Amino acid sequence: MRDLIDELAGITPGSRLDGLRALRPDVRASLAGYEAAIFQGASGLTTAERHAVARHVAELNAEAALAAHHQARAGGSPRLPVLLDYATLITRTPDRASPEAIGTLMAAGLAPRDVVMLGQLIAHVNMQARLLAGLRLLEDAA
């Protein structure tokens, strides 16, 4: 089972990295499940907003391929600046997160479940960026 990470990292079937990833098929399956839940699951966040936030988080992590993947699906909305500010806060300075930051999201029209979804999305894309960086290091070490 191949996933988005394989595609973005350029992992070809039968390669050394493919073999390493094949040691943990549960991880590949889980990542695909997270991807579906975050980008296709029910939420007050539009699909375009979710992909715009994902693109932004990927850009913050200097992951061009991941950002490009989300760019084609990203779109704007009046509350997008608030969502992007929150994504920057959580990605760059999570120690500065506060109840006021959550209040800003709620004032922009997010329900509590949408705030949770947004946090999960940000965490997921940050994890993907770290996974891609780690895979590049493993490839370079070969």
C-alpha cells in the first residue's frame, strides 16, 4: 500500500526506503486514514480552508512538495487569515498558545469541534513534514 508520503518523497516500489517503510505497514495505513479523516471528514472547516492551512504549514516547514500538493485544493475565505495565524502560532511558537487564541478562532465562527479539527490538521501536516525530512536524511545516508 503506497501513500502520499511515498509519492511526495519519490519513493519507488522496491527501493531501500520502500523496504524500510514496508516494515511498518500499520504506519502507512494509519497515515492514509488520518489524511482521509482530516481532509474528507465532517467539519465546519471547508475543504478549501483545510488545504489552505495545510499548504501554509507545509510552507512554514519549507516542504515545497507538500505545499504544492495542497495548493491545487486550497481556497480562500474571510476567516482564512485567522486560521493561518493560528497555524503559524501552533507551528512556530506553540508555547504561546493561549485561551485567547482559541477565542479568536471561536469569534471567527469555528465551533469547538472545528478548533479540534484545525489542531489535528496542523499537527498532521507538521508530522508529515518531519517524516519527509527524516526520509530525505535516510536516503542521503545510503
